[in-house]
Amino acid sequence: MITRIEVDDGRSRPGAHKIAVDETRRTQALKAPVKASVENLSFYYGAARALNDLNVEIRDNQITALIGPSGCGKSTFLRCFNRMHDQQAGTRYEGRIMLHPEEINLVGRDVDPIEVRMRIGMVFQKPNPFPKSIFENVAYGLRVRGIRAQLRLAEEVERALRNAALWDEVKDRLDSSGLSLSGGQQQRLCIARALATEPEILLFDEPTSALDPIATARIEELIVSLRDRVTVVIVTHNMQQAARVSDFTAFMYLGNLVEFDETSRIFTNPSQKATEDYITGRYG
Amino acid sequence: MSTLRRRRIVNVIAFSMSMVATAIGLALLCAILWTLLSRGFGALSFSVFTQMTPGPGSAGGLLNAIYGSLVMTALGILIGAPIGLLAGTYLAEYGRNSPLSTVVRFINDVQLSAPSIIVGLFVYMLMVMRMGHFSAIAGAVALGIIAMPVMVRTTEDMLNLVPKSMRDGSAALGAQPWYTITRIVYPAAKNGLVTGVLLAVARISGETAPLLFTALNNQFWNSNLNKPMANLPMVIFQFAMSPYGDWQRLAWVGALLITLFVLFLSIIARSISSLFGQHGNPGE
């Protein structure tokens, strides 16, 4: 059963866009087990506190979107999941992000960030393929994990490229440079690169903000199709995108989590005034 | 109106003065090159490359000096380049913002402009005095110490040209920093690093002062690194100051050979780096 609701992306006339809510998908989403639970997470750059006491549950094989105005901390939050902040001196985490079912605290001091990144993949804002061949780009994460057998690499690379809906476009030129691809293809290459390592959670940091509308549509389609394989957390500036692809949405403002709920609820019946103001385009 | 006029006059004066300065510089350079080329080519013969440096008043060549220069320059690069490369890697990768890097960077800049005779004296005290005699290896060490800061600087500059997004992409796939450096950063900066080595070779191949107290000179053929070794800069120095016409002519040839060698290296380095500018900066 599909209901249509009206949503505004904050940039054009109110009520100009419609999204569809798939009721079966919604029921499924609510029944999904928790993959990661964020408990009282705070994050500091030196003395400055960038995230305040966040509590969120990321559901298994569902897509969770993080939205909010620039500087609200959504990317900072996303980068806690794979400890990208550890590369910078003077950063500090408080609280926990528990990965289930193994019960590993992703931001724990005793947990090696390298080990965290082995389990949790990331796709960046700007496509960043390595200056290597398409094949080697996808094989990179596998090589990091010590896989050397050529046959195994070839298999996994093909599987990852198929899952990223890129195989048909590049199967005849796996040896050409990853940089020779178009922007959208490069981003799908980066997704394939992350998928090859079979991450438990895949993080997307505004993956389409550097792409044109057609490439964006393809990436969105791809992200939705990934639900069956991996748990997705996506930061996006584009509210239509959040509405189109995600099952759950967290609205953040000034480092706080204002509201977290099913996407359909957030966009039709938000409980907070701030959320409503943001999604109806009053600020942000 | 008068302001405009005044500005125009000031501009004309500044422009003419800079033109004159350029002309003076170019004229001097041309005079030097012309003298060098005419005298050097005038005395150039096949025997220069087949015979040893002669005694006063007899004919001979520069074979032992050419050999000595090549050996000591090569050894100097083998000593200086790896240390410089790793130190530059530390500055650009591991310790980008650490206080230690700031200190190292400052000391490296001082070393870059330190008089080379100081380096010669340093190695004299360190090696020659302890060993009790001059040696080719001491000369090579002195040249290595000169090459080192050049390598540190170019390595850091070249690695900094590699976009951070590459390193992030690799780190997000679970790669250790050293893996990222060897598999992503070095290959991406390869051309620049090769250029840096060539420039370091060019820098040390004409150095005289560091060899004065270390390798000294040798009138005869010597391939023993533990003994004094002939080299072009010292032969030029000795022969040019002598009253003998044969020696003076050989000094001109030696100067010509070094100049052509450095010119050749600079041209290669330039063509590599122009290539680098066009294709070697991935992701930006």
C-alpha cells in the first residue's frame, strides 16, 4: 500500500514535491533488530563540544538519514562511527556506540580505529577514487585485508561492481584508470570499493552533493538497493533525498539530536517545532 | 589627473629598472656560459675521457676525476635521499601539525642554506680525523648531508600536493598509515619525488667545499672508497689556479662537463615536473 505525502525540500515552492511511503517497507523497518546503538555520545574538538549527548538506534539493514542545517554536526556524528576523527589530534569521544551483536564499543579507547574501519565502510562527499585502475580501486580494501589470490580478487571485484551497478559500464576496461570515469561513475566506484570489503555498516557523507541530478538519481537508486546487504547511515543536505531513500531520519541542530523517528513521521508529522520549521524550509 | 600621471611615471620607472636588472643578470649569465663553452669545447678531446689527470706540463685527461665525481655523487644520493625521503614523509604525513615537525622544518631550512664548507668541516671532524686519513666515503657522506635537506623539502612539498581525500579514502578502508603512504601517496607523488632526487643530484654534483676536507683529491686512478679520490670540482680548483696551460685547459673542460651534467638533469627534472603538473595531481 502506497500513500502519497507532500514534502518540501526547502529550496522551492512548498508542496511542490511528493514522496511515496511504502507501508510494507515501513512495517519491516520497525521490526528490524538494532545494529548499532548510540548511547550518550558526545564529541569534542579540543575543548569545543561538537556533539551533545546523542542517543540513536541504527536498525539493521535499514537506511538512516542524518539531516540538519550546515554546522549542526551531522557529518561529525557520521565520522564517529568509523573513527575518522582519530586522525586529528585533540579530538575526544564520550559515551558509546555499541555495535551489535558483538557488543563492541566503536568509540572505545581500547578499540583500535583500524579494526573499526575494517567493519564499517565510508563513501565521501566528493568521489575520491585512487589514481589506480578500476580493478585495483575495488581490490584495494581486499588487499588491505591480506587477500592476494588473483582468482578470489577477480571474483570479489566483479561482485562488488555488480552490486554497485557499475559492472556493465566498466567490465571491458577494468585496467583503465579510476579517474577516467565520470563523476557519477567515480562515486559508484567508491561505493563498490567500500562494498567489496563487506562492511557491516556503510556510511555516506553527502554522497551526491558533487553530482548532477541524473547521477544523483542513480546513486539514490543504488543506495536503496543496498538495504538488503548492508546497514546504511547517510548524511544529506537534500531533504527530498532523505525522504526518498531513508527508513529513519535523525534531525540534528547545533550538535543536538532534536528528533529521531521513522522518515515518514518526520516528514509528515514531526513532534518538534524545529524539525517542522526545517523541513518546511523556514531555515537551513 | 596628476595622480594618474604620477602613477604612470612611477610605473614606467619601476618597469625600466626591473628590465635593466634582468638584462644585467642575463648578460652575466651569457658571458659566463660563452666563456665556458668556447674555452671548454676548445679543449675537449677524446683523451679527456680515457686518460688520468696528468702531472704538470704533460698531456692527460680527467677519467679518474669523472669516475670519482660519479661515484661520490651516487653514494651521496644513496645516503642522503632515503633519509631525506623518510624525514619529508614524517613532516607531510605522520607529524603534519606536531611541534616536533615545526622544529624539524626550521632546522631543515637552516641546513638548506648552511655554507657547504661547514658540512665539509663537520665530516672532517667526524670521520677524517678519526680514520686518520682522507677518503672517498667521507666525501660521499658530506655530499649526502648536503643532499638531505633538499630531499626533505621536496618530499614534503610533493606529498602535500596529494589530496587529503585520497588518504581519507584509504584510511576508511582500514589501511594503516604506512600502507596508505606506500600504496597511495608515494605512487601519486612519484614524478615529483623523482624530480626531487634529480635536483638533489644536480645540487651536489658541483659541490667543492665539502670535498676539500673529506675526499681531498687524487692524481691517480683509485676505486678504493677508503682512500682519497679524485673529483671534478677539486681538479678544477687545483688546475685552474696552476700556471700550466695544459692544466688550465683541463679545468675548463671539467667545468664544462659539470655544467652540461647539471643542465641535463635540470631539463629532465623540468620535463618531469611539467608532466606532473598536468597529470600527476589526482583527485583535484
